[in-house]
Amino acid sequence: MGQLAATSRAYFITGTDTEVGKTFFSVALLQAFNQLDLKTAAYKPIAAGCETTTDGLRNEDALALQQSSSLALDYAEVNPIALVEPIAPHLAAQIALGKGQSIDLSLDRIKQGFVSLLHKEPDVLIVEGAGGWRLPLGNNEQGHPTFLSDFVANQNLAVILVVGMRLGCLNHAMLTADSVRQHGLKIVGWVANTLDPDMPFLNENIESLKLLLRAPLIATLPRLSDPSEAATRLNLSCLV
């Protein structure tokens, strides 16, 4: 297992679903830590829906994380596994294999990139997941199914949950939180990210989650377009 430096903290950012604002929050969190003069680095081990550029495959979310890290990182350090199709990684890897491209989705490959970033000794390392908590990566060499959450559990990372506030979020949030804790991990904080401003009983749902999740609320974010604005709204007291 990769070991954190004495002054390093690593957080895994997961969400109740895909497209709930994980990257938006992760960028805001990096900016907030940067404002505290902390050395920050970001890691998005797997990104699907990448575009072909003259520099290779690039993902918009991973580029935002790279640009928001205070440490100078190469793109491949931030996002070592880049996939073209905007679908589940194991399915995108199957398509790539059909085109003669072998994609390594192994937990060892993901850990390798994580440990490389630890060697740079950031004060804070933000690791952003893909999709939801139980993202399938396909079968390992023994034929057993693997998930990105297995990597998080193997590294014993602190988890931050981004809850997309919309109809059904209570169920999604509790299912995710239960699974995180069943892996023996701690949810050190959560974010209420408003996806639907017209959601009925929005405030009441947030109050319910405060009781149900049993974790500190880092922020309640309205619909915002700029992560820097969100950065000023974060309560980092549970993280620093």
C-alpha cells in the first residue's frame, strides 16, 4: 500500500451518480486548499469520454483538475487511463481492444499512479472517482469482478460524498454511504450540490441528509457556474 507522507492528506471524491458535480466540487476544493498555501495535487485515474488531440486523449474534467493543482503535473500523472467512449470503463476498454488497443484497468495500475503522486509529497491529494461509488472495472486475472471502490478501500482513503440534490437523492445517498462504510471507510464530509433548483422540499431533504448521513456538511452549493465561487462556500474545518 502506498503510504501518505507525514503531512499529506488524501481524499477520494465520490458521488451519488454520474454528473452530480464531482469535478466541479473537486476543483473548488483544490482552489480552497490552494488559498491556504497548501501544495495540492489531483488524480483522476480513469476518465471516459476523452477527445483526441495532438497531445493524445484528453478529458475535460481531468484537464480542470490538472490546472487547479498547485503542483506542476503532466496530464498522464493526473489521468493515466483515458478512454474515448463516454461509457463504463470496462465497456470502453472492450471497444478499444476490438480496435487493437489494450487498456489496463487493473487495481495495480491505478495504485501505481496514486503512489507516484504521493512521492511528490503534496499536502493534499484529491482523488476523483468516475461515475458512482461502485464503478465496475471488469474481471481481474483470477476472474473476479473488480471495482474502483476496491482501490479506495485498499488505500484506506477518506471519502467525501457529493450528493446531487434532485428527486431520489435520499435513497442514492444512503445506499452509497452504506456501501462506503461497509468497505470500512470513513465519510469525512459531504456536499449538497443543487442540480434541480426547483426540487420540491429541497431544504427539507438537506436537513434529512444531515441526520441520515452522520457526517459533516462541507457545503450546500446552489447552481453555480464558477468553481472559484464555490470555493468560498466550503467549510474545511472537518478536513484541516
